[in-house]
Amino acid sequence: MYGIQRRAFEEEGRRCGTREIPPLQEQVDTIADHVRTQIALVAKEDDAIVGCVRGLLGNRVCTIRALVVEPSKHGRGIGSALLKALEAELCNVDRLDLTTNTIMEGNVPFYERHGYRVTEYTAPIPGIMLAQMSKSTPNIPDLRPSGAGPLDHRRTVMRGECAAQLPRAFPGGLLRRLRPDDLAAFQAYRAIPELRRFQGWSPVSAAEARSFLAEMQDASLFTPGRWVQLGIAEPEGDQLIGDIGVFLAADGLSGEVGFTLCPAAQGRGIATAAVRQALDVLFGLTGAKQVLGITDSRNAASVRLLERVGFRHRESRSAVFRGETCTEEVYALLRNDG
């Protein structure tokens, strides 16, 4: 934990122009004491610690200390998974507090996406602005086993759900998290008229797209009742060439998939392989029994892809899409069919 913390805050120290920042000055003995007496969670990948967070309890407030992820593991949702796991550990807590450095431009937006709000800005030294953030938790559930004391789970070990599942390499491509630095490629292929003809999405502004990509970078896999979008990238260069949307129904028993691939990458089996990988992740992390693929009957390429993956035609139905009457083909893939 000590090593990851120091590596994670190296860039922050560099930007601040000093190593005299609390995370880089904290001693290993302090961290060890928190592990013994407070809440300390770690995320593991192949038995190696890739992230950690501490929660310091007092007066019905939990102060979040050093939520960090190994720099080489950024963009996999590990930070979000750790933060949610910490919140799930809490009981008899009215509020969570934290301090984050605004010099790292992604810090405040990350916590805001998880319901935290800035309560105050402070400048401990010239050139450094800290954001004090807080989140009320009046209805946080007590998830501890019956009879457990308030700190009985202080050393819970979790495996970040995304760390174990993404990225996934396959012949010709890579299934991974979307990221804000995908903006140019994302906007380029989604602006192609022929590509969006049968899609439910429409072009958006650069600011909207950047916000969406940042949200998807940290979104959980898979939240019932919500879509999550994953990226398809070239294996060399990591250039974004498409994306896959996966939806998990509110009851967690069924899902839906949609896919987009830039024309230059089509015809090589990349989309088919990427969809198979995405479905493998979905079935591996949820109890979904089936996944639907719904496409316009005129979208022959989409129909062929679904059939190659193993989807079976279930029904044809009339629909109105973008003000035009059309026929939708509904395909379904059962858990053990793919």
C-alpha cells in the first residue's frame, strides 16, 4: 500500500513542484496503524495489489484517505470499485469527507460522479488548491454480518471487478474502457452518416462526448437498469475504432447489446470478436440468463454479426425509428449458447 501510494502521487508532486505534499510524506507506520485500527481495502489482480483506500472513522464521519490505483492500471474502474466497496463497509456514519488536489484535473469530477460535492476550497501554499468534498449517507445500509463489531471488516480484500476483466485482447483488437483521450477518434467515426443510420445515438458536442467518455471510464460493470459503453481499440497503438453498449435489465436476468465499428476496421471479424468478449464479461460478472440484440432488418451486417456470435432470431416487429416506419429483428443469445 505504501509503495502504490508513493507511485500514485508522484505525478501530483511533480505538478505541484514539491514532494512536500501529505501523501508523499506519510510514513509506512501510519499506514500500518490504519490497517490495524481503521478500514483498509485493497484491490487485487492476480494476487498483486493494484489499488487501495482507507477510511478513518470518528464522530459518525468517515474520512477517506489515499484512494489510489497503480498508475499502469488507470482506466479500468478500480478506483470506482474501491470507493463503492468502502461505502458498503460503513454503518452508523452520517457523512464521508475527503480532500483532493485540484491540480489533478480529473480528481474533482471523479468524486462528483460518485455523489460527492465540494464544500470548500483551501490554498495551504501558493499554487496549490485543495478541494474539501463531502457526501451525506443518512440511509447507508449496514452490510456487516450479524454480530460483527464496527471494525470487524477493516481488512476486507476486494478484487476490482474491472481490473480482473478488462482490457481483453483478441485477434485484431482490444476490448477496453473508453477514456477522455479517445475524444477525437470517438467523434470522428460517430460523425459518419452511414454508420449512424441504424443507431440509436446521434452526434453530440465535444464537451458532451468528453463528459460521456469520462463517465464510462469509471462506470461500474454492470449496474442493473443502466447501459455501459466499452471501447474497441487497435491492438497496436490502442487507437479507438469502435464501441459496444451493454445493458443489464433491472432484475439482472437479461441484457442487451449494441455495437459500432468504424468502416475502415470492418470486414475483418473485429466486431464479432469484440462482442463475444463483451458478452463473456457480462455473463461472467452477472446472473443474466439471456442477451438480446435488436437491429433494423435493413442492417444486414448487424444481422450477420449477431448470427455469427450465436444469437437466434426470436421475432420481427414493426417500429418507428427517427420518424420512419421500419421492421426490427429481435435476436436472443442464451447464457450457454455463445
